[in-house]
Amino acid sequence: MAKTLLMLNVGDKVRDPESLCLGEPVAWQVADLLHQGYPAGSVTLCSQYQVALYAFDASEPDSENTDRQVQGNNRYSLSNIRSWLNSESLSGWYAPAHEADAPPKAGAVSANPYALAPGFMGGLSEGFRKAVQPTELVVAKCAADGGGSETVKDRFFLPSNTEIGVANQNGIAEGARLALFTGDAARQRCVSASAAA
């Protein structure tokens, strides 16, 4: 008899062989069941491995902020990685998120340019994509953006510092700790073979 996700335990492995990233099936772990603040009746999955070694954001030479000109934007709501994670496009996923935004192409990221890579959701099976519910997330803003927090709504996202059980970012609780992350060992993720290639 097939199990539903709610019948699994935190830490159990889940795999959809038709859902790929960089040509390799994505291995998931149950990170929490019925997580506080997430959609009702949901199961939270976290990739068992780092599926890609992509920059958070590309350098933004047109930014008024000198740090962002070199290092890219540290505001999650405007990041390239957020856009890539939530794109179903098989090519051309990048669209500027703000006036100074730049694509993560060669020369704008230190390694592994991904502006022309398929969007993360583009590699997932239709059934898997349909099963994933949008989740409202509180994300901290840095002082350069006025501090405080903002809310984003995504289907795929990086877990926050709060969710992995470390200190809050800028004093902002970005959600609640996911049950999977009980300590340092639980937070460690190896790189998938395809991401390391």
C-alpha cells in the first residue's frame, strides 16, 4: 500500500524519479509535518543534498549600493536564486526583479552561471509541481533596505536561519524551526553528484 506524505516521519526520504535538477533525481527529506505557519495539512520537504551550487544573486553594477555592485543583492525577495527556484521555464527564466537587477551570467557570479539554465521547477514532474503549495514566508530585510521584514509567497524557497534552528536574521523570526533541524549535523547537506560536476 502506498503511503501518503502525512504518513511519513520527519527525516524520511521521498523521491519522485521524474523530478530532476541538473539531470539527477531530487532526493527529498521530510522536514516537518503540519509546520506552524505553513499551509494547512501540508508536509514540508527539504532537499537531502544541495541540488545546485548557484550564487544567491549576481553582482549589480548599476546598484546605488556599492556592496551590491560587487556581491549582488542580499534581499531575498529580489534574489536571483528565488526567481530560479520558482521558475518552470526550461530556458529564459531570468527577468529583472528591480531596476538594478542583473542576470547570474558569467562575469556576474564567481562560478556556475545559471542565467540560461532551466528554472528549478522546470525539471520537476507535473504531478510534483501541482502538489506543492505556495507558502507565505516572513523574510528579514537588511538595514540598507530599511530593516524589518517583508512577506513573500513561494512554492520553493531556501529555509531561513530561524527554520534551520540558528539565530534569527537581524532579530527577525523568519518562521519557526523545522523539526528536521535538531542541530549542526541535521543542517549539513552534501552536494549532489550533478551539482559537483
